[in-house]
Amino acid sequence: MLRVRKSAVGWAVALALTAAGLTPASPAAAARPQPVPTIDWRPCAADTSAECGTLSLPVDWDRPRGERFDLSLARRVADPATREGALVFGPGGPGDSGVDRVVNGSSRFSADLRARFDIVSFDPRGTGGSHPVVCARDLLARQPQLIADQARFDAVLANNALLRADCRARTGALYDHVDTTSAARDLDAVRAALGERQLTFHGSSYGTVLGQRYAELYPGRVRAMVLEAAMDHSLGTRDFLDTQAVTAEGAFDEFLAWCARSADCVLHGRDVRASWAGLHARAERGSLTDPDQAGAALAPFELSRLAHKKLYDTWRWPGLAEWLVRLEGAATTPSVRPLADQSVAPYPFAVFCQDWSLPVRDYSEYAGHLRRAARLAPDLRYPPALFALVTCLGTPTPVANPQHRLRVHTDVPLLIAATVHDPASGYGWARNVARQLGRHGALLTYQGWGHGSYSSSPCVQRAVDSYLIDQVVPARGASCPAVEPAV
């Protein structure tokens, strides 16, 4: 293992970043002294042992004196006798609540980390308690999961334009500034408000996009950064879809293999793939219902999505097998579910369409993507990425934070904690991120299953803790063995 020495980043790096357009503000604005933001911490209403607060930030960082919004945060304070600083957690999703993670789920982090660091997180701008993006519920409901023909393709384009205008009118100026570059600038303001000279950060899933962008913008302010279940923010439409299709299918294959070898699977000894094909055929005919949702009809895309979600944690695998058994015996007459009364709904996915440019020219090109996904993933033939295409169809370009190869020059290598059989953030994504980072990254491989590894592998947890606490970087090729799914 390598212990990294701390050193300052030279002006040459700062100037290079300026030339690359990666600085957080114009040189003139950066030269002006800025007041240090503050957070008014108070006991959280839901749990007074945690502290909650808000931080006033610019809606548009290019206009720091303009309109502002309140970023919602939470923290759990470390023991003063052992405290070394603050660890900021970047939530996933997009749309997960970091506040909820701290208030209700800080045990995600080891006792050693909680003793050394205040655990801090936030609801990213446009989500949760941080001025959420809100839109008309009926326009959101019109978004199809899949597109059937050119007429429907044109209708989605028209509805998405209406939806963007509606969200902007209801949300205000923040709607156009929920991209992750803006969120990275928020994160640096959080660092400053916490009184931390450098940032100690652990991002999970979509939170890794935030970590990567922060490291590009502020390389000299990174003390240590973990990217768990890393996303590869360099992929175009085809590669983004294909890699997720292969990843999802591979995770489903691992679930089938577990059922074949484990008597804890209620489908043990059966041809699970044939059973799944039968369920999928019923979904295509419109005769499959979900026993967990009051007999609501399950369309093919939704069937794949729900099964895929249940692959995220190995402790859910027995429940996935039981769900498939119940689906086989579910009533074949779908019920009609009443719509909620509220006229508006939060739309945390808005950030995705400002972070990714995934253009699709017409229905013919879209149908080609569908056919290719079905070849790559014959069981889970509808990867969730397909819905991202539909949701973001027609988004004006250029987007605020488009895909690009990483340009990171930190003193300490970023630690990529990757799972070989991750169902959502594929291992191939992690390896590609590691290649882009070069000597500024280190890949730690968990040979097991699940979306993320810190909570499921004691070996990964020890390595991550050592990195975050003492900046000990795992050796090249470091790997942790799989932990068999527990029931």
C-alpha cells in the first residue's frame, strides 16, 4: 500500500484548469474576496441526536449576487476526543436524500469512521429539502416507459417540451441550474462552511458523478475521495445503453446461478429462466399483475425494472425469488389504480437531462436501440437507461454538464470501490473511470454482488476506512473476495 503525502497544488495546474474551462468562476470573480458561508445547525426534528441546517447559495454560480436558494444539510458529530474532520457523503439516485441518510442511516459508515469524522450530507439542489424541482403530475404521467412508433415518438417530443416549460414555471430559475457542475460548486461551499481546508468525500452511484466533477474543478481541495459504484460520465447514447444492458443481464445471470446452488431460493431446482420468460410473455399480453401493488398491471418495462431493482442487494434475492412465485399465481385481470389527488409532483430526475446528452434522431434509431438491448440482455431486455432516453428526449443542447473524459489532477488518487457483479454501475464503468484517472485513481475490486460494496464487504470497508482516515491507497490490483448472499 502507498501512503500519500499531502502537498499543495501548484499554480501551473490551476492555470491549466483555467485554460480548459474547468474553473468555478471567472478570474475576476475568483480574485474578489468572498464571504465564508455559514450553516445554522440545530437538532433535527425527526431525530434530535442529529443536527440539521441550511446553507444559502446562489441559484446561478455565474451570478453569485443574484437569486439564492437554501441547501438542506444534516450531520452527526464525531466524538471531540477522536474527531479529525468532516466526511461529506454524496447521495445517489439521482434524487436520493443525503439528509435522510444522515438522520436515519448513518450506520452505513463504520464506527471507526463515525468516531473520526462528522458525517455530513445534503439534499442536492433541486431535490428533497433543497428547493425541489416540481412539475405538473399529469405531464409527468404522460411520459411512456417505451415508445411504440414514430407518432408516439413525436408526441413524446412535444410533451417533453411542455414538461420542461411547466417545470421551469413552477420551480423558478433553479430549474435551469440543477446540473452537477452547479452541485459541485455547492459542495465546495459546504466544505468551506464546515471549516475544512480540504474535502473528505464518499460518493455513491450518482454521487460519484458529483465527486468526479468536484475533483476536476477543485483538485487542490481534495483530501480523500471515494467513488463507490462509480458511473462513467464519458459515454454517448449507444455505449451508455449497451453497457447498462450487459450489466443488468449479468446481474440477473448471477441471481439465477444463486438459485441453482442455494436451497434458500424458493425457485431452487426449477428452470427459473423459463419461468421468467413466461412472466414476460404475460406482461407483453397485458395479463400480468403485481401482487404487491393491489393488482396493478405490470408492463414489460416495469417488470424488468422492478426485478432489476431487487438485484441491488443480495439480501433481497430471496425476496425476489418469492416475488416471482407470487407473480406466477397473481390474478390475470389488472385493476385500475386511482391517480393521486395532488396536481404537482417532485421531479428529481431533472438533473440527469442537464448532465447527459443522449440524442435519438427518430423512432427508427430508437427502435434500433431497443433491438440491440434485447440481444444484449435477452432476459432483462429493457435496461433502465431506456427510460432516461425517453425522459430526456428533445432536451436542448448543449447541456450544462455534458459527458467528457475525466481531467483530474489531484495530489491523492481517488479511490474507486467497484463490484464485479454490480447490477447498476457496471464493473466496466469503474475500469473505464480508472483508466481515465490514470495515476490519479486507484481501483479496489470487490468480487461479489450488489450495487455498492462498502456495506457488504468487511474487506472493502477496511480498505476504504484506511484510505479515508490515513490516506493509505490500496496497492495496484487490490481485490476483496465475494461474500456469499446471506438470508
